[in-house]
Amino acid sequence: MTDKIEFVPDKDLERALNFNLRATGYVFNKTLEYSIYRENLVKEFNIGNQFKVNRSYTKKSLNI
């Protein structure tokens, strides 16, 4: 048996949730973009193997 609870945020919480979801989507898309770019560099020019995509690389790339 499960209980269903309706979640109705107020305006401030809704704004905060929207901001965080957009920011998360932006970071995900940028990380994916850099990953694809790096993969293409490795395939086409055999360069980029020495670069690792990690948290510090992502922060540096996104200027966080």
C-alpha cells in the first residue's frame, strides 16, 4: 500500500526549484558538450587523451 502526497510549492519555493533545475540542466549540458568535444578530438586528431574531464576541469571550464 502506498500513500500519495500532493506537493504544492509556494511562489518562492517554485522560483528556487526552477532556478536549480535550470542550473543543473545547464551544467549537465555543458559537461556533455565538453565530453563530446573531447571524444571528437581523440577520434579525429588523436589528441586530448591526456585531459581528464573531472570536477575541477568542469569548474574551470564553467568559471564557477
